[in-house]
Amino acid sequence: MSKDIVELHEDLSNSPLYSEDLAPVPANQRTWNKWHLAAIWVGMAVCIPTYLLASYMIKTGLNWYEALIIIGLANLIITIPMVLNGHAGVKYGVPFPVIGRAAFGTKGVHLASVARGVIACGWFGVQTWIGGLAIYAIFNAITGSTGELGLSVGKFVGFGVFWIINMYFIWKGTESIKWLETYSAPILIGIGLVLIYWSYAKAEGFSIVLDQSVQLEKTAATISSENDLYYLNLNSLKDKEGHLKVTEYNIVSDENSTWQAFTENPVLINTSDNVQVQFRNTEGDSEVLSSVVTAKLIDINASGSKLWSYLLWLTAMVGFWATMSISIADITRYASTQKDQVSGQFIGLPVTMMLYSFVGIFVTCAAIINFKDILIADDAPWDPVSLIAKFKNPVVVIVAQIFMIIATLSTNIAANVIAPSNAFSNLWPKKISFKKGGTITGIIGILIMPWWLLNEISGFLIFVSGLLGPVLGILICDYFLIRHKTVELAELYKEEGVYSYGKTGFNTSAMIALAVGVFLALVGYWMPALSFLYSLSWFTGFIISFSLYYFLMKK
């Protein structure tokens, strides 16, 4: 047995806090090596949100390499607490809801674990709906149908089919999940490399492609003000030869406006309110129209700190995996050594996030010069679904959607199933198994109705995820500074053990540190003077709760 592993030698099978699914994983069942852990991170990181990350930054004025550096740095930063928090999983073989009992108490841990679980359920529903749409797209490609706008029976059937596929891997258990992630990882990496090659070949050069990123930084229409006059500023994309792709524009919000020749010079207008503009290209055989965009008034004299912008985006990118950093022990408990979990996570997470963010940048830059119907930066096909829709060959569409299904499935199972399954199982260990917990996750994923709330849920979940820094801060402080990596394994399963904290089941110090950390991370939302605390919410919550918990436990 590895010296890294502590095993349970006391029979606690009669304890209400004990179940086979929550029990320590024996040393002889630790079958995951560094490549399995790297593969599971590839499976989680390759998803549509990762593909889209750089787009959000580029649209605010950052260039492609600044976006990529921030994403890489953020994921190196989050991998450090990920590895630290994963240590207990390897050493004791227990999932997050069990090791969390040491810091929060046998009952207090439910507050953290269920919050983490509910967030995962929300993401599960969103990802399952996305996977269902891919199945629906395959059906349309096979039948030659164009599909329907809005909700349809076919989309719900696709959702149901993909839901059942997810449930299959839940019901088969963690070994099937390891199998899924191991075999999907090389496929997903291969997809990224193929996309990069396609973009390079179509554009005939790497530098030509990346030079287009400057175009993506420019919003199609903005309004500036000077001497009480308003000017409309228009931006058209250019093709590979540098020719404008827009020939005409129309202010559609003005009933008297007609199509006019496109100009790169500011256009005098009489208002700054609700100015909507559309662009078109009339050259060639058919007319090409852009989407209608709303021009917003900008302050040309405003100057913001570039460094502050970097910090804000760094916080957002760190918060991207905030939930997984809390529950990483759910996965590392299957690793055989600490070396495997450390190297596996550092190989899998930062590298994959940078690779697929670069894929998103590179492919989108190539698309704006390869597809004639993309006239403005606002219409750039940042998400792969929009990109796939531009291909007319049904074989290409089917193959691409199959890859989309694999990517979505591997992300959903690893990131959005294991943690809530363990969290719900921990609520009632004797009655709720891992499989039942996974089924509850799936049912909640349906009940949230992601087909209606897709965009709203995503924004809300990212917001809540960013506030989980306090939980991670308490976990790491407790394990490394308070207990010096030594936990009484058997006591974690006892109702009246040392981690019941005077039979209440709540560690008061952890509850106070958690409440204060969350409050201070949120207070800037209501108090402008403290807005920096809210803007840096993950770091704010982590540092404050970490420090306060240490002080309270040591006093």
C-alpha cells in the first residue's frame, strides 16, 4: 500500500453517516493514474463555454494573445487549490461531502455540498439540452429537414435521448465514467487539431488567420458625442484581401431611413436612443444581410486601467472552475498516488483550457474571412453550433454534431454528475446511493426546464459559482493549517464523533467564516465604494474566509 493512502480499519457499517458509496476507496481499487485524471480534465474542459471564453474578452477590446494568457494564468492559479484540495481525496479515499465534515461539521457540510450539488444540477440540465439539440440536428441532417425555430417535439425527443445516455453512465458507476473520459479525450483533442488545420488550410496561413482578431474587437455600430452632436460610427469586416464586406447600411429604427452606401467616416445623426442598424452586401449573385445591431453611446474620453480589466477577467476565469475545485476529492479519491493527481491535473486542466480557447479564437478568425455571409463582428460564429450551421454538407454536419455530443457528454458526466450524486447521497447515506443521487440530479435537471431558462440559468450559475471561494478557502485552511493533513478517518462517519462539534453537527467557526466571506464578496454589489470586492468576488471570498477561519480556530 502506498504511504500516501490511509485506510479505514474500523467497522462503521451501522453508522447512519456511512454507506458503500461514501466509504473510503480501498487501495486495491485505486485504478486511476495520471493519464486517467488528465483525460477526465480534457473531457470536462472541452465544451462550448470553454470554446467561447476568449470571445467575451476580445469583444471588450483585448487582443487574442492577451485573452489566451489570462485564460492560461487563471487555470494555472485554480489548479493549485485544485491539487491542494485533491490531496485529502487521495490520502483518505473519501469524497468532498465526507472530508468536508472535518471543517464544517457532519451537518454543516450539507450547506456547502448541497449548494455545490444544486449548481451542478443546473449545469446538468443546460448541457443535456445542448446535447439534445445536437441529436436533433443529426436527425434533421439525415432526413433533409431544416428543423423548426423555437421549441418542438423533435427537440424534446433529442433532450430525452441524451438524458437517457447520461443516465446510463450514472447507473453503470464510476468505472464506466473512467472509460468514457479515457476514450473521449484523444477524440476531443483530435477535433481541436482538425479544426485548427481546417482554418489554416482555408486561410492559407497562421498569421493571416490571427491577424483577423483585430477585426473582432470592433463592434459593428457605436455612437460618439462631440459638441452636443451625435455621430454613428460603423465597422465592416474585411475579407482576406482587405476589401470591405459591407456595401450598404440602413438605420432601421428611423422610419425615413433608406439603404445608403457604407462609409467608414462618422455619420451625423439626431439621437443616441435606440439606434438600430443593419448592414448588407449587394455584390455577387445574392444579397447578404447582417443581423440588426443596436448602437450604444460610448465615451471617447473615458480611460480605464488595463491592469484592472485584466484582474476582472482573471477573476471570472478562475471562477469558471470554482465548483470543481471544491469537490475535486470526488475524483482524486480514485487516484493511486499524490504524484498522479498532481501531474494529472496540471497536464489536463491548464493545457486543455488554453488549447480549446485557442481553437475558438483561431476558427472564428478564419470563419470571418472564409464565409461571405459574415459581414460584421457581431455576427462572427463564436459558438461551434453557429459555425456548424454554415456548412451545407450533411455528412460534415452529422460528424460535427457527433463530436459535439461526445464533448457535451464527457463534460456533463464528470463535472455535473459526480459531485451532486455524492452531495445527495450524503444527505441520507443509508437510503440514497450514488446511483440514486445521480438520478435525483437528472430529475432536477429536467425540472429546471433549461429549454426556457438557458441563458438566465447560465448567468446565474456563473454568478453563484464565483461565490464559492469561501468554501474552498475554509477547506484548504482546515486541512493544511489546522489539521496538518491529518484527519481521524473513522471519526468522519460517527454521529457523535469529534466532527459533530458538541453534537450540533455544525462547526461555528466555519459557519461564521463562510457567512462573512460570502457577505463581503457580495456587499460591493450594493455599495459602489466596495465594488472592487464584488468584482474580485472569488479572491475576496477565498482570502477572507481562509484568514477568518484560521483566526477563529486558533484563538
